[in-house]
Amino acid sequence: MPHFVTIKDIARELNISVSTVSRAMRDTYDVSKETRDKVLAMAAKLHYKPNFNATGLAKGSTHNIGILLPRVTNYYFSTAITGIQQVALEKGYHIILYLTDDSPERELDILHNLSLTSVDGLLVSTSSAAETSAHFQEVIKEGVPVVFFDRVATNIYTSKVMQDDFNGAFATVEHLIEQGYRKIAHVSGPVGLAMSAQRLRGYFAALEKHQLPIREEWVLFSGFSQEEGEQDAERLLALPERPDAIFAANDRKAIGCMLTLKKHGIAIGPEIGVAGFTGDPVSKLITPTLTTMAEPAFEIGRKSCELLLKHIGKKNFIPEEITLPGTLFIGDSTKRG
Amino acid sequence: MPHFVTIKDIARELNISVSTVSRAMRDTYDVSKETRDKVLAMAAKLHYKPNFNATGLAKGSTHNIGILLPRVTNYYFSTAITGIQQVALEKGYHIILYLTDDSPERELDILHNLSLTSVDGLLVSTSSAAETSAHFQEVIKEGVPVVFFDRVATNIYTSKVMQDDFNGAFATVEHLIEQGYRKIAHVSGPVGLAMSAQRLRGYFAALEKHQLPIREEWVLFSGFSQEEGEQDAERLLALPERPDAIFAANDRKAIGCMLTLKKHGIAIGPEIGVAGFTGDPVSKLITPTLTTMAEPAFEIGRKSCELLLKHIGKKNFIPEEITLPGTLFIGDSTKRG
DNA sequence: GTGAAAGCGCTAACAC
DNA sequence: GTGTTAGCGCTTTCAC
């Protein structure tokens, strides 16, 4: 086991007590500028690195924040993490990554095995099929602040950071209507998810505003994967009355739809318009380019982390809800001409 | 500060000593099955969670492994992390993520500020412009095992896990030749990177084997981004003698090339063939689909983590080098007909 | 302004 | 097989 230099070494070297060294290392407390400078100099010279375990043990806090989310292999989550990491690094926090693979069991498992003493707070985006979120309530009750982002658990009283799903969906569908599409279908996300529900509401609201028919068979619920998008599009095409546009709950599904339409030789845009939600860079790479409501993933990551850090300081934090607007990127997939 | 239940509580409750509890919790040591069962039952009842800081402090080891890499917002790294996380979770390790944003300064900074006592080992993929890797040597000397993956530092004596860059490039270029392309350019990665060098070697070897000319102006070095791919393609097109195929060091650059070719109205495949390296899923979404040497990113992640965990156990580990083969995915971007 | 000493939760000799 | 005790590195009263 390697031996690292400790404050004891510094104290011995300087012939002062460890407590003075400890005090000098942190800005706080009364330490003469003289001794502090000496301590800092010696620390640098000896390449002193604080032992986080000891600090954590003594202060009852690590400098870690946990991130619990379905996966990192997509644009949204990986970008959000980048934002989180940036803020964390600035404030001297480390981020510990927990991947649920979008499985509720795994999510629960991680949460149970998670030693609460190893993180000061938790940033979470729930798995899509999570039935109950009581386990998060427990964690919060035990005194560990939790901030939800993107996929939030509605029935939990804690801070949440989200994109504006309702207005984003509304604006996207309205764009479709402005382009002249009239029979607009919605390929929605998992039923229980708040995010899906909000986007669905936005879809309905836009149709209503423009007095377009709401047809039950034009609204499909399934997972967030590209494959499910492909299947949903197949079902839509098989309908007696085909829609002339598809608004998908996210870009992956939108791309799945495009793939199916292409397979059937349907001209995307002129024949059937397609719009997504996310702002995945792939939307600009695919042909035709995909119209999509771009989410501020990076900013959401930053904000969530800032909020969590704010909560970690205080004993009784008051939950906040932050909603960030998206930006519509207009591609060729919604051009009729 | 919340109070968590400790082994002391369990001991008091059961009227036994803390050491017995401690011993019972770990399989090791002689503890009567009877007491162990009692302890385990009580621990479960009290919702006991071990304090990692205390364990770490006492044993001189955390249960954390650090991952230091340029970014997570791309297919390769995010997939590798998923593999790493899977193995880590199985073995009860937590992963701490450090993002360098591909900046050598930031890499160095993180490494310096990294309290070595907060990780038992380090998994790293270096930033592309890293001049020197002496800092890693230091970390290793201090007793922290390091395993490099993908972007490895050549002059460091430690374990490395990579895809087979040489043979992968060789096979890809040979595929181009088999398709009838003769004037094959190579849009390479950053100069100093081992990975780029290996792929370049593979490219040369394939040309040599088939007695094709090696032309200096057909080999371009730049970063790994899509934009740089676009620029490189522009330069290639401006040449007096245009190549009839481009082998790019990675998919991002290949896609950048495709974008430029499209802009110039050049038929990708028939006029100029394009092949990449990575196996990014986008390669199947873009039109035409991109021929690419798919890397086993997930497997590389798993293997790296397994190797690191193996090293963490031992005091003096002997470095190993593991090379994993890729799989050529043939798309339409290399079809001449 | 600085030092002595107790203690955070756990492990590991060392006794018995 | 189990208890006692010292100590991991740091923070934090409490003295002086």
C-alpha cells in the first residue's frame, strides 16, 4: 500500500501541530498569514493531496455526487453529463456514474446498494418504466438531497430540472400545421412518464387550437428506441386512414419512423412530414434533415448540478422546479414543397 | 447531518462487539454461522449501509475507480464507459468520471488535483494533443494502477487495451482496393497519437501490398472532428490529382468528408469512395450508408476494467497489452456500381 | 493564533 | 470464536 504524505508530515516538517496545518489548508479560521504561507508552501513542496476518505469521515460528507440515469450512449444524456461534470469540477466535486440500463429493477438495486455515505447528493433521471418512486422519497428522507432532471418522478417533493416539454411539443406540432399538414399522428413515449405526458398534452393543445381532429388511432405509445419508432410507423401506415405527418416524442423514434417510410418508398416531407424532439446531431446528418425541437441538454445538466450543490450546503432545502425552453430546428423532413 | 446506522448500533443491539460484527459482514474470518446470521439479519433490519469513507480510511482503499477521458458525447467513449460500468458494478466498484474535453492542460490539471486517495485505480484514454505522459508515470509510481484504453500513451509501461488499429486499417483499405479504387487518400488523426500512427501504418501496408502509389499529398493530418473532416476533404478536392477514395481515421471525419463531397455534388461511392473507422451507428443512418471498421468499444471497456481490477488486487502487477479485432461493416459509400 | 485530544466508522493485530 | 484496543487522516471542540 503506497504511503501518501499527510498533514502530519507537514506538521512535523514545520514543527507545528496538525490542527494548525488543517486550519491553514482551509481559508476559514484564524491562522496567521505567516504560518499559512509556510504550510501552503510545504504542502506544495511535499505534493500533499488531501485524503478524501478522512475528510469525508470527519466531516460526514464526501465530495461526491452521484448521477443515476438510464444510459450514457445517447446525445441527450451524454451532453447533460458533460454539463454536470463541468459544474462539479468547478466546485471541486467528483461525479460517480450509475447506469440503470433503463431497468427499474436495476435502478432499485443500485439505490439500495448505494451507500449513502459515498455521495453528498444525487442527480437522477428515472428509468422509463419505473412504477413507483417511493425509494427516492426514502433517500431524501435520510437526508440526501436529490435533484431530478429530464425524466422526473412527479409524485416526489424535490427539485426538478426539465425542458419545456409542453410548449416544445406545442410549437413543433404548430409548425407542422403551418406547413400545411392536417392529419398529424403522434408517436409518443412510455405511458407513465411525465415527459411523455407533457409532450402529448402539447400535441393535443396544438391540434385543438387549430381545430384539427384528435384521432385515437393516430396516437401510439411505446418505448424511446429507434426500433419502436420503426414499428410504430408500420402501424400508422397500416391504418385505413393514413396520417400525413408524424410528430415523434424523440429523435430516435422519429428516425425510426423515417426508416420505415423510406422502406415503403414514401417521400418524407412531401408525402408524410416527420418531426422529432431532442436536437440530436444526427438530425442534421440524416437525409432528409429532421425537423426537431432541440433541448438544452447541456444547460439542463449544468442547472441540475448547480441546484444540487445549492441543496447540499443547506440542511432543509426548499425544492425548486426549473423549466428550460428548447429551440426548433427546421429540417427538410417537414417541407412539403 | 443525517445519522446512519453503523456497526456499533448492530453490535449494541446484539450485545456483541463491533469487531465481530465487522468480521461477520465480510465472509472472511472465523465467525460462527449462528452469530453471522444474527448479524446479517440485524443489519438488514436496521437498513445498515457501510460507510465507504471509513472502510477506505481503515483499509487504505476506496472502492472507486477513476475514468479519465476526453469526452462522453460520442459513440465510442459512451459505449466503452457502459462496458466499464458494467464490470465495475459487478465487482462492487464505483466509477468516477473525469472529462478532459480533449485538452492536455485540463488533463494535467485533473490529474494533479486528483486526490489519489479517492480512487484505487485509473482508466485513461489520453487527450489527442498530449505532448508528454510523464504525469501518468508518476501516478503509477505512487502505486495507483493505470490502464490505458483506445488512446494509449506509448512510452508508459502499463497495461493497455486497444482495438487492432493496424489490421483494421489494413482490411478497410484492402476492401477499397477490392472495390476497384486505386487512388486512395487517407484523412488521418492527430500526428502524435499512437492510434493514428497504427491506422496510418495499416493504410500504407495495404497500398504497398497491392503496389499502389503512396502520395504524400493524399495523406492529411488533423483532429478527430467532423469539421476537420470537412476541411480535409476540401483540401483533397483542390488537389491537381484527385484521389478516388478516402479512408478516414474515424467515422466523424468520414462523415465530414461525405458532407463536403455532397456539397460539391460528387456521388459518394461511384465517384469517390469513403470509408471510416469506429462503427458509429450514424454510419447506418447517413445516406449513403458508410463503410466502417467497427470497433468493439463495449468489449474494450469491459476488458480494461477487468484488467484494472486485477491490478488493484496485486501489489506489483505486470502490465498486459490486449488487442481486440474489429469487424468491417460494408455500406454503400464504397460501392462503385 | 496555536496546541492537545477526542472522535468520525471501520479494520486488524493481539489477547483470551 | 469473540472481545479489546489502537489507529487510518482529518476536523473540531476546548484550553491556553
